Amino acid sequence: MCLFCKIINGEIPSNKELEDDNFLAFHDINPKAPVHILVIPKKHIESFNDVNAKTMASATPFIQKLVKKLNIDKSGYRVITNIGDNGGQEVKHLHFHVLGGSKLKWGHFTDSDPKGSF
Ligand code: AMP
């Protein structure tokens, strides 16, 4: 069973922020911003590659409700999902990083010199 499935079933504790029948939102253990929440579907889906439109559609109001609860909806925030090795996905259970609470930097896109690939 994957790490996030263990968080869903309570085997591993988490600091929960919001939950409904289909999604769980909890605080990232290693926050990269003053607000850093992970939103995960309760059903195991490996990555964005495998998610269907129905699940994505229901993720939208859940995240919108979450950012209002966190009071970052007006100040702004970022929603990111990492996919696969080049995307930097460490946990192979679809998750959306919701980052906010301060002005976010736009980080580098690649560890290698992008000019090196041309
Ligand atoms: P990614 O690199 O996109 O797969 O993101 C995985 C995220 O999960 C990282 O930001 C980690 O800090 C976070 N993480 C790993 N283990 C836990 C945990 N037990 N509770 C909360 N967040 C976690």
C-alpha cells in the first residue's frame, strides 16, 4: 500500500485540513511555502496520467473550498501536480500541491542547462 493510501486509512497520521467523500487535504510535512497543502483522491490513482475527467471535475470545487477555508483565495496561490521522474513526482499517488501565504517564486524548470538540449 502506498504512503498516501496509508494516510487515507489512518495508518500514518496527518494534519488534516479538509475532507469529503472523495478527497483529503492535509499539510505537507516539508512545507515549501507558508501554506502548503496536499490534496489527494481517496481512491488510489498513480498520477495525472491516469485520472479521469469526473475526478478532475470534482477536485475543482474541493480545492476552491480549501483555499477559501485557508483564506488564500484572494491573495493568490499555486496548484501543482508533479508527474513522473522528470516532473519530480516522489509519491506515486496523484496529489495536488496547493501553495500560498506569500509571494511565490517561479523556480527553475530543469537541473540541467536547457541550452544543452539544443
Ligand atoms: P511529490 O514530490 O510531488 O511527489 O510530493 C510529495 C510530497 O509529499 C512532498 O512535498 C513531501 O514533503 C510530502 N510528504 C511526504 N511524506 C509525507 C507525510 N507523511 N505527510 C505529509 N506530507 C508528506
